[in-house]
Amino acid sequence: MDIATTIEPQKYAIYARKLVKKFGNFIADDNLNFEVHPGEIFGLLGANGAGKTTAIKMMTGLLKPTSGILKVNGYDIYSESEIIRKSIGYMSQKFSLYEELTIYENIRFFGGIYGLNLKSIKSRAEWAEHTFSLSGFMDKRVSNLPLGWKQKVAFVVASIHNPAIIFLDEPTGGVDPSVRRNFWDNIYQASINGTTIIVTTHYMDEAEYCQRICIMDQGIIKAIGKPNELKNKFLVNTMNELFIKIVRN
Amino acid sequence: MEAIRVNNITKSYENINALSNVSFSINQTEIFGLIGPDGAGKTTLIRILTSLILPDEGNAYILNLDLKKDYKQIRKIIGYMPQRFSLYMDLSVEENLQFYAEIFGVSIKDNYYLIEPIYKQIEPYKERKAGKLSGGMKQKLALSCALIHRPKFLLLDEPTTGVDAISRIEFWEMLKNYQNEGITILVSTPYMDEALQCNRLAFIKEGKILTVASPSEILNNYPFNIYDIKNENTYQTIEYFKKIIPDAIINRFGQSLHCSTQLSFDEIIQATDINNILIEKIEPTIEDCFLWISQQQ
């Protein structure tokens, strides 16, 4: 018996039941059933073409599902996608920052898009400066920043409107291992403060940082659970072995 | 036997030092890894070794050819796969391969055996324009094009960035086949786990080579005991261990933390007075080594 069905879907950050997305005859996502708890760090893993991107696009309201139930922050994806968009943040691998603008100008611009007034924008800028150690850099152009800094600014911009869920699409590709750790410290801090984090990644060391992971292959969820529980269940030692065992079979 | 020798290469762009006094050598038919984060100087070094750009100081020798004097000969014997695959997006898969074969004056048939394991995976799409291929297929085509003239020295600039885990494993299996064919390979990557696949590797950061050694030498030379520590609240646990063992190196690794110290297992158990904690002595990973070596500089 699925325990989740006995609890109200509203209590979840994400609640998906029998979720399907077809493009013509091609089934990109087939009968997905999962939920993400508020404040959880949830990883979505899979090879190219596994259906991760389609799943993310549905959760962010960019694509309508073909059938099934999908609730994001308790809102229905079919009828309330406008509200959903205000309650989520999205950071892609190609940070969508304006390179010619300074850090502060980027914050002001994205704050404006989300309808924040100047006072709120200023207070969010102070929060960013303090939380992400950006003091002295707020007036630097983004194009002159090292990759690790751009990544921090992209995360700030994605969380500027204080969303309940932040989606991170392959967030730390190419950066220094020590910079990567600082970034994950920030993510943990956001999660401790109650923000739900949904991460997609190709990289298994990054998957280890997630509290629960979902492994997808050819549109189907193959496994879902805590990293260590899954490693024990499939009798493997590393995340890489786990992924290969699940996806290659 | 030494195939490649790099002597004191320095290169700067305006006021950025991309490479500072870089020296190392690569042995014949070795897979040599250049491991380092974005902006470390990997691409600059590779572009110098392909003779595309000149160093400000220093020189290199590729199979006894002088990089500065014999660059025309060098270009015939190297294969190069840039990070942004240099494919002609408006040409089909087959036309791209044909183009590269003709540039080097070889026929596809001559060296087909070499590219067959990769090329046959994209052959069903040979009429398709390169621009319409997925990332993994572009990578396979770019590698086929870099190999079609059977180079003696293959340079691959971050070939696995953005490629999924299964394709990455297949990619490294293929590199080992080329090694057995007698090709010397230089491959760069920002991913520490790929370091273990190389015969020897250079850690590079901020334009400087931090170390050159085999993966097992690097792992064996790690000077500390290392403990994997797990607890419900990793964040607080990190702060706790920073306090009780001030000179330890503590890094987050997924849901656990790695604590490097001179202390023995018994000593660390005695020093710890919190509940619900799992402490395990482990072997260092290549990432522990990189973090330590880069902190030494």
C-alpha cells in the first residue's frame, strides 16, 4: 500500500501520480509516481534521453503533461501554472545571467521580473552579499567573475523571490572541487531553511550530496530512495556502480 | 620511452598568467591525464601542443619534432578534438568524415578499422547533418574525425564534459583500445574520478602543475589517516570536528565527511563524544589528494 496516497498531496513540494508525457508516439515520461518533501534535496539522475528534462519542464510548468496528476507546492499544474511559476526558481548549467551587468544589477533585474519592489530588492541584495560572501564584488561585472562566482550569483538570482522550490540543472559542471563544496554548503543551508532543492546531474559524486535520488531510464523511474539505501539494496559500493547496474540492465 | 617533452612553457593573455613555467613529459603509448578545474590552463596547454598558439617562453618536442620549427610535420601526426567539437554543422555525418580524411590525404577505408567501434554507432545517421546530432553522437563523430588519419599523438580537450555516465565509461574503454594500437594520448578533464583511468596524470591549477605521477603513486603518498564520518547532520558534524581536531583537513563528500589527520582510529574514537555517529577508516580518493595538494600551494 502506498502510504503517500493516504496523506494529502498538498503537504508535498512535488506530488506526481501516473504522470505521462508523450510527443506523438514517443513516450518521454511513462507513468511516473514520486513525491518530494518540503526542504528535501532530491536528485534526478539518468542518461541523455532518460526523460529528466521533460520531467523538469512539467514540474516548472513549461510543458503540460499528457495525463496524470502533478502538484507543485500543492498547486495543480493544469490549472495553476502561473502561481507555480512564482513559487519556484530555476538555475541552468548555462547560468542565465547578464554578463554585461554587475552582480547587483543582475539581482535588481531579476528581482524586478518577479515583481519585487526596490526595498525588497535591496534587502535581498544584502541577504545575498552576506550569505554568499559577495561583499566588495556587488559592483563587479559578471563577465569578469570566475566560474565558481558566476555559479553563486546564478543561485542567488534563482532564489531572489524566495521560492519554495529551486531547480538546479547540472549546477556544478567544471568547477574546482573546493569551490564545489562551498556551493553545496550554500545549498544545504537553503535546505535547512526549508527550501526544497531538485537537482539533475550526470555526475555521481554530485548525486551523493542528495538526500534522496531518483534514477530514470527511457522514461521510467528505475529506482528511488536514499543513496546509501539504494547502494545496499543493489549490493554496490559506489554511486557509479549503482547507476550502471540499474541503467545497463 | 619519452614521446612528448614540455619544457618551461609560459603563456599569458594580457595580464592573466594562463601557464607558468610548465614542464613534464609523456611516455610512448601512455594515456596522460590533465586534471584540473575550469580556468586552470588545460585548454591553453593543449592548444600550444597542437601548434595552434605559440608559448611566450619555453618549447615542446613531439616525437622528437620541435614545436616551433617543425610544426608542419607535427600537424600531420597529431589528432585533436577540441572542447567544442570542430564539426561542420551543415555537412552530414559522412561528409564531415570524408572532409577530414581528404584534408589529411587518406581514404576512409584505410583506417576504418580504427574508428569502426565508434563510427558504426553513428552510421545509421550518416545522412543526418552534424548540427542535428545529440551531444553524445557529436562526440563520437568528432573523435572519428580526429582519428581518421591514424595520428600518433591524440589530444582530447574535455571529451566527456556533459556526457552521461554510461557513454563516459564506453569512451574510456575506447581510449584504451587506441592505446593498444600504439597511440599516445593526452586527455583533459575536470572530473577527478576519470583520473584513475590514466597511466599518469598532472594536476593543474591556476596555470601551474601541482604534481605529475601515476594515480597509485598519488594515492599512496597521501600522508594522513583518513576517516569517513557519517551522521544525520553533516553540517554540524563538520563544525564539531573542526573544533576537536583543529589541524585536521575536513571536507564534505556527499552525505558524509572525510577527516584527514595523524590521529589513529582509537584516538579519534576517544576524542569524539557525540552519539549516532559512524566513523570508518578508509583509503583516500583521488579527490582527497587533489584537495590536499591544491591546499599545499
